[in-house]
Amino acid sequence: MDYKPDEMMTVAAARALKNSDVCFVGIGAPSAACNLARLTHAPDITLIYESGTINTKPNVLPLSIGDGELCETALTTVSVPEMFRYWLQGGRITIGFLGAAQLDKFGNINTTIVGDYDSPKVRLPGGGGAPEIAVSCGEIFITLKQTPRGMVDKIDFVTSFGFGKGGDERERMGIKTKGPSRLMTDLAIWEPDPVTKEFTVTSLHPGVTRAQMAETVGWEIKYADSVAETPPPTEEELTVLRDLKARTAAAHGGKTA
Amino acid sequence: MAKFQSLHDAVAENIRDGDTVAYEGFTHLIPHAAAHETIRQKRRDLTLVRMTPDLIYDQLIGMGCARKLIFSFAGNPGVGLLRRLRDSVENGWPHKIEIEEHSHAAMANAYEAGAAGLPCAIFRGYLGAELKRVNPNIKSVTCPFTGEELAAVPAMNPDVGVIHAQKADRQGNVLIEGIVGVQKECILASKRSIVTVEEIVDDLNPHPNACVLPHWTVTSIAQVTGGAHPSYAQGYYPRDNKYYIDWDPIAADRDAFLAWMEENVLKVGPEIFASRVEGL
């Protein structure tokens, strides 16, 4: 089956999740990936959205973090203070799944502003739950499309902390969780180097060249000693993903998902 | 003791120029009708508090009601950015508002501390996050038992808390169901409060652990059917996701925005909301 790069991205992101995971889901690309995982290889995964819905099984992707679909299909719904205090801060969540407007090679994320904070060129939405998700979940998965504007050498604002300037900075700050452990894009899978913590390409999606990679990333890319080729989406993965997106588009009144 | 009033009177009596007002509802039960009434009554210099400013703050800011915004996520969820908020922050139209920005965890903890009568909230937060640099209200404290450094923010105690809920009974006890967000904390933390409800019933029939605000914790109640639209009321009508998507081009243009506000807010009253949720 033919597929688009963003479908490969969602599939690669979904595959990173295990059936036993308890996952805090960011809206947008992470939400599609988490629900694809649930509808394919990880039927028992616990998905949690910051609106307080625990173990939710939406039939269509929510447009917002708090669509009624999430509450109606959840095991239980708790208040937002309880969600952040007992469940996130309490250390009960294994994976935080985040997107990013800007990302650097050490997994630090900016979703706050482009330009200067006091007189921004673009005022982005801000952090929401992400600053605490980034340090309270067992580990962090990130998914976004590779663009030179998105994957930059220096982000304009550290909304959510990854590895800072790399190495052991995270431990030195007293943060006990693992931090960003995988990055799934439309072109590749990246993992942090065990020592420097710089994101390193470990797998290229089928047909992706290193020249294409260089054009879409604002820093000099490091590759692992042996770079794998990501298996293409299976027919099942693509069918389930497209059905989910079609149901979602119909439910949201014709939005192209 | 909750007072039953028209929405007009509830807003007129409780919300004053210069007040700090929190219109809460986490995606669900956002009090749109109450915000529109505030716009019609031309309140000015408000400090608006809300975790997720959403369309209602885009509208309040674009209509010049706000002096300051305290928030943690300012987007049109799943659609994009809040264009009236951006125009204020980036270009000063209609004027530049002051910003106090937090994370969700900080805001939720601040409301909880406000409800609990504490001066501040303490939590494990903002580690490595740059908001600490730009927001002087984010400080830290050292745990006296373990020595761990924790984040601290001031308790949130608005002058007025405004929420929408499913029902009130005739005594003014209020029932909230579904995604309950920070609404209970917001009302308990606020000096005065306005609750709009879908309906007023003889008996709430709450289960023992339901989210209920006793009548003596609420200042004013106004019945507004559909009063959360385009947000939703679980059990009554779903979120109008198409409306959220359609808002983007309206908010993108100052003239289109003002024309829309004239037609859909200034020229109508709260009774219009019932027709907006019909057939959803």
C-alpha cells in the first residue's frame, strides 16, 4: 500500500508504545499515534488526557483535550488538580507523549513564543501541561514533522526541559525521570546518545536520504553506527489509521484531519 | 445563599470594572453566555484568569474588556492559535494586555490552594522551564523535611468565579458532571460567584460522591439553556467542533471579528444560546 510521510510518522510513533504503558497523551499528532497503538498492537494501553480522563478509549480522535468522547469512554474522570497532583506528579505515568513547535537536539521543547518573550514575533499557545509532563513521566516520546523552522539549533524559549545542554545536566538538576527517549518524525526515528544525550538517528524511513534529512534539520545530524530502515506501515496499520481519521473528520463536521 | 437572577443582573451585580474574574471550565462547560453578557455590559480593565483561554477570552480581549491575562494554554484546541489574543500581544490591538503565564499544574494547584485557604501552592514543577525567568510569581521553597526544592506560586483567589453547570435545584445547590476541571476549586476560591445552569430541577439526585456545590457557596445562579455553546454540557449537547474550526478565519481579521461580535453577541441576549444547541 502507498502511504504518506505523515502516516509513516504516526505509525512509527504508535509502534513505540507497549500494551502495558500508562501514557499521558498530548493533543494532535501524539493523540493519533496513541490511539493507533490502542487500536492495533496495544489494546490494553492506558491513555490519560490532562482533562482528567483515565483509561479512555475514544472512537474518534478528540479535537480538544477535553472532548465529551474522552469522558464517555473513560474508566473514570478525575478533577484537573487531582490529575496533575496524584497521577502525574505522583509518578504513576510511564510515558508522556508530546509534540513541539520548536525542538532542539537535546529534546528541549518550545511551544511558547517565536522571538523575544516580551515582544514576540509569534505568540504560541504556551506550555499547558507539558512543563511538568516533561519531568514527571517515566520517559518522554516526541513526535513532529521535520522542518528547518521546527528542528532548530537553538530554541527561542525552553517551555519543557529535555536534557538541557546535554550530558548529565538532567540528573544534576535532581530530575529522576529518564527524559526524552525517542523522537519519531515523518522521516526518521531518533534516540538520545547514551552519554551526550544528543538525538541521534537510529532508523530512516524507507526511501529517505541523508540529503533530505540535512535539508529539514537546523543542526548537524549525528547518525548511529548502524542505521536501520524503518519497516513500512503494514496494511493493517494503514487501514486502521485511515478509518480513524475518516471517522474523526466526519465527526468534526468536515475538518480535514 | 444562592440568589436566582437573570444573567444580566448576575453579571451587573457581581462583575465590576477592574475585577479579577475567572471564567472556568476545562474544555467542557465553558461559560460562554456569561462572557458574552460581560462584553455587552462593557466591563473594562478586567484581569482574566483561565487555564485555557479558549474562544471566550479571544472575544473578551478583542472587545477590549481585559487589562491582564493569567493563563497556562492559550490556543484554539486542535485548530491553532488565538488570533485576537495574538493581535493584542503582538500588535497592541485594541490594546496590549499584560500576561502572567503558568503551567497547567501551577494553575490547578493555585486554585486548589485558593479553595483551601492557603497563601500559596507548593508542587514539583517548572524544573528546567524558562517560565520561571519571565514570571516573578514563580518562586521556590525548600521542603523542611527532605530538603527538596519545590515550586511555589501564589494561591488564586479571584474576585469573581464564573462557571456553567448542568443543573441547580430550587435551593441553589449545583451539580457538575463529566470533565469537572477546576470548577469546584474556582468557585470555592472566589469571593463572589456566578453559576449558569442548563436547567433548574426539583431534585438533583446526586450520587454520594458527585461534584456538588452547596447553595451557600454560590452567589448568583442564572438559568441559560445552551449557555456553554460552542463548548458542551455532558448529557445535554456535544462540543460544537465545527464552530471552533470556523472561528479561526473570523478571528483572523479585525473587521470580520467586530462584525461577528455585533451580530452574534451585542445584538442578541442569552436566550439565543438555546437555539444554538438545537440539533447538535
